[in-house]
Amino acid sequence: MSKTVSAYAATSATAPLTPTTITRRDVGPHDVAFDIHFAGICHSDIHTVRAEWGQPTYPIVPGHEIAGIVTEVGSEVTKYKVGDRVGVGCFVDSCRECASCRAGEEQYCVRGMTGTYNSVGRDGEPTQGGYSGAIVVDENYVLAIPDNLPLEAAAPLLCAGITTYSPLRHWNAGPGTRVAVIGLGGLGHLAVKLAKAMGAEVTVLSQSLKKMEDGLRLGADAYYATSDPDTFKTLQNSFDLILNTVSANLDLSAYLSLLDLDGTLVELGMPEHPMQVAAGPLIFKRRSLSGSLIGGIAETQEMLNFCAEHDVRPEIEVIAPDYVNEAYERVLASDVRYRFVIDTSSLRG
Ligand code: NAP
Ligand code: ZN
Ligand code: ZN
């Protein structure tokens, strides 16, 4: 039976999010229905609802860091049962046939993955995200949350965790690798923890020294303020890999010059406006500029298991749904330490 659930939605790019109700589809043979217990707030939620990445379809219920407990499974479901602890990240479907899907990199599906919100599902209905009481998702796009990861800690891993884990793995971060992380926010703080857990040497590049104590406590070996011009002189040619997690435009050429020969700067942040890059810093040390999008289902499961095993947990501030608009303002002011997670209990039932 389809079900009406409470949710928080944006109705325009400028309106605050407000309470509403949405309908979740009938549980099909391959579907898993679960009660949402926690939903993380990703900066992408803000970019999307504020139309910084193009015009979304309103009303829109954001949230793609979703953790909860299974309440019902379809007749053909084999991976999950009622009572299981599960999660959903940034997408809920893909074509399942293209080379990317077959390779387990559904995020790069040639026909386009189906986003957890602001997309259209196979049933032709708009998808709606995790700032809500329950959701129905095909079992192949549901993750198992390991027993020793609390649900509220698992939620941010489903976007911020996999988005930083995947490039660290792709570019072989580990012992002997010098990794820098630009921006100590939701993605950035997990990048520090994950890179450290993989054995890399980690440096934080933050706007100011305000978060220095935190950065070092999270595991960074070094911490620099990018507002200090000396930072760019001191750190020339110092890194093998730089993850840029900043949601705003940066002087990418200045950051590229911090890479050593053959180093790579990976764009994870997706600011609204294009950025300029000078050719010189790329040419003179054969440096690369790349990007990376979340991660596939198999790698997301691998990341959850890695976090459980290596005790990697996000630092979170749990909030009630009615705090979401204030939380957005604090994220925009770089005043998040380090992920807001909505306790959705008041939206259930
Ligand atoms: P966040 O929590 O707001 O963190 C971004 C951090 O960037 C801030 O904490 C701040 O760190 C720094 N920053 C913000 N504005 C800045 C400015 N004007 N100049 C320099 N630094 C600035 O955001 P998030 O949730 O981690 O997301 C970060 C970005 O990644 C967003 O654009 C988001 O859409 C994108 N994203 C991409 C993917 C993907 O698959 N590639 C997945 C998820 C998110 P300091 O205070 O330390 O400087
Ligand atoms: Zn996200
Ligand atoms: Zn595909």
C-alpha cells in the first residue's frame, strides 16, 4: 500500500523549508520500505533547493544521507528483511545495463542515475529525499549498515563518506602518499579521517586557523590557513593528491602549484559558477586536474565496512527537523562541526 509520510520541503529557491506530506509508492516485489531515523544535511541539498545547479522541480524534499530500519520487503527481496539497519545515498536507481552500471559505477550510468530527490523514478513520479519519515527503494540501491555503526553516524557516510573515500582509493592514497584536503566541512572532515585511516600523510587547508585544534584532533598531520599568503609559498610542490571539498570558487591555479610532479587535484565541491585555471601550473609539473562523483553501490558498502572496521565516524550535530533552515545558514557560514544530522522521529508514525 502506498503511504503518506511527513516531510520537510522547499517550495521555491528562496522560501524556507516547511512541513508537508508526501506519498511513498507501494512496496513492489524488489522494494525495501524503511522508516527513516536520521538524514544528514549535505551542502548539495542547499545548492539544489536554492537552484544554484539549475531549476529543480518544486516542491522538493532534500536528503541523500539516509539511515533507518526496514519495515517491509517485497516478495522477491533477498538481501534485506524487516528489522535490518539500512541506508540510502545519492541515487535510488540506474539503467543496470550500461558499462558503468555493469562495472558497479552506477553513479556514472550513461543513461543517468536516478537521484534520491529531484529526479524521476521508473514509475514516472518525482523522487523525494530523506527529510521525511519513510522511503521505498529497490533493494539493489540499499546499503547494509554494519552493527557497530550507529544510524546517526552512518547517515553522513552515505554521501560525504563515499564522496571522499572513492577518490582516495582511486588515486591510491596510503602510506607514503601526501594528501591535502581543502575545506574542513562535512566532506573535508571525513576526508581527513579516511585518508588517515588509509595510512596517508594528511594536511588540512582551511580558510583560517579557527578549526586547527579540530583538524589535528581528527588526525591531520599538519594544518594551514589559506588566508595566509605564506601558506602557498611554504607548500609549493608538496602533495601527491589534493581533494578540493570547497563549495565556492577558489583560485585553482594557486592550489595546483601545491602539487608535486604528476600530482592530482580532484574537484569534489561543485560551486555554482565556473572556475578559471591557468595552463602553466598544469604543464610545468605534469599535474592533473580531475573530479569525482560520489561512488557506486559496491564501493559504498565497502566504505561503510571500512568505517566500521577502522572506527571512522563523522562528527555530527543532531538536530530536530524544524532547525533545518537555521542549519542551512550555519552550513553557508562554514559554521558546521562537522555535519548536521536530522533526527526524523517527529516525522514518523
Ligand atoms: P560544507 O560542509 O559546507 O563544507 C565546505 C567547506 O568549504 C566549508 O566548511 C569551508 O571550510 C570551505 N569553504 C566554504 N566556503 C568557502 C569559501 N568561500 N572559500 C574557501 N573555503 C570555503 O559542504 P559539504 O557538504 O562538505 O560539500 C562541499 C561541496 O561538495 C559542495 O559543493 C557539495 O555540493 C559538493 N559535493 C560533491 C559531491 C560529489 O560527488 N562530488 C558529493 C557531495 C557534495 P573551512 O572553513 O575549513 O575553510
Ligand atoms: Zn551529498
Ligand atoms: Zn547505466
